[in-house]
Amino acid sequence: MSDSILIPFNQEESPENKWLVIVNPNAGKRKGEKDWPEISSLLSAAGFDFVHEFTAHRFHAVSITEKYIRDGFKKIIVVGGDGTMNEVVNGIFSQKNVPTTDIIVGMIMVGTGNDWGRMYNLKVKYKKAIKALKKQRLFLQDTGLVTYYDGNRQMERYFVNSAGMGYDALVVQMTNTAKDKGGGGPLSYLLNLVKGLFRYHHSYFEISVDGITVYTGRVFSISAGICKYSGGGMMQLPFAVPDDGLLDVTIFKKVTKATVIRHIKKLYSGKFSHLPFVQTHQGRTITIVSTVSDQPWLETDGESLGHAPFAFSIIPKSLKVITGKNWQDKD
């Protein structure tokens, strides 16, 4: 019998020691595509061993994430915006090969809103963003799950930042339409915030938190989620803590157009919560029923989805993310 030859295993070649970089070339008015050579060069100079994939269509990042996790990858960098991060997270939670908390997710922001990154004090300068990735300050955040309807089909979606319903969902849809035509961005969101006032009609909602009805009546807008910011810097969930195991809810009751315009600045500072037409709540589950069932009443992490009824739940400390420096002290 001949002697067997033992080939030493090179740990550096293991997928677990490589980074998967998912690049959305369309993010930030094609900033993902234009800036990728610079980002790639900076990642290599910082010593990252990585492979990269470009997304080619909507939801592509979901399948890319699933495939690479099956292949053994456990470290992911998102080069994109909030929507790309949302797709990657849905890929992480839809796969069943490894626990979600075994996977590390970081981000280089090239999107227009960048609200999830704003929560964690991530920097838009690429060198600083990559420095934070290198430091690997890890944090276990909660993840949200919402069921909704697309026609007669019940659907579900994971999210890591926030969800909006009613007027908020209309503004996001208008902004996403502008993005598809080459526009978009925080300024576009602000303009659509005003333009949408002339298209939106208050709708009747019944809202329950942890099984208790907290509001029934006409509603202007609803936000629910884990992190504070949405719409390019609006602090619509000012009391949100991303690892407390609770969903925060902000309800804007029926209000006049003039009142909305008068208080827009307070959306950015979070100082609107004391206004008489605003309610805030926290809970582990939220259910929302509406009399209107044929409009896109829901957006999650800036992505337009389906319509009511909605059922929200939370998965505590389920996603391991890389944060910026001193993010818990920045507010």
C-alpha cells in the first residue's frame, strides 16, 4: 500500500475568512458602479480578502447572499443603500444553513438616504467607512418581520431599519419612481413630501400593539421599526433602541396639509412627539388593519411593498452588524 499524501489545509483559502462584497451599481444615481474601482482599491489596500458580485435586478442581492452563505461565507459587506441592505438581510434570514448571528454584516454607503448607516454613525467617506469595517465593532441588533398582502397573496419581509404606512409609503413610492427615472435622494424625498400632500387621502386604520388596540380612526401616516431614521434623516422613531427587543411605533393622526408643512422641521429633530396629533408606542407585535386594500400602503427600509392588513413582529438580537465609532453617544 502506498503512503497517502496529506495536503495541508490553508486556512486563508477558507470562505469563512473571505469577505463577500455585494455591490449595487445603481445605488446613489449609479454611484455604486462609478465608485467601485476606488472602493475596491481601498479594500485591497486595507488587507481585505474578498470576492464581489454586482446586483443585476431587484431582489438579486437576496439570492446572491443565500448562495454565498451556502458556500461557506460568513462575512458580508454591502456597497449600496438601505434597499440593498434590506435585500441582503432577507437573504441572511431566508437561508437555513447557519444561524443568522454567525454572519457579520458591514456597509459602505453609496445610497441616497443611508438611514440605517446614520443610526450607527457610519461615514460616507470611503476611507473612514473601510477603517470602521477593519475595526469590526460588532453589535447584535434586532430584526423586524412584517407580513402583508400583494393582491390576495400573503407575503413576508424582514427589515432592519423601519417601515412606513399611509402617507409615508406614498412618498417613498413617489421617490422610488423618481429614482427609476434617474432622480431620487433626500431632496427628492422632501419635495415629494410636499407634492404627496395633494395626492394623499387620510385612511381609516385600526392599530393594535401587543394585542391591545391603541388607535382607531383616520390616520395620516404610521412608522414602525427598530432604528430612528428614515426618509434621508427624518427621526420618525426618536425613542427607538435597536437591541431592546421592541418595535417602536409613531402614529400621525388625521391632520391638515398646513399643519404638516409647519412641522416638517420637527421630523428631522424628533421633537414632534409632543404634538397633539402624534402617538408613540412600543411593543413586540403590531397589527394594522385598513379599510383600503388596493394601494401600496407599506414600505420597509425604503422599498415599496404591498397593502394591509399588516402584522409586525420582532426577532431580538438576531443580526450581527459592524458599527461606527461612538454611535451610542452621538445623539
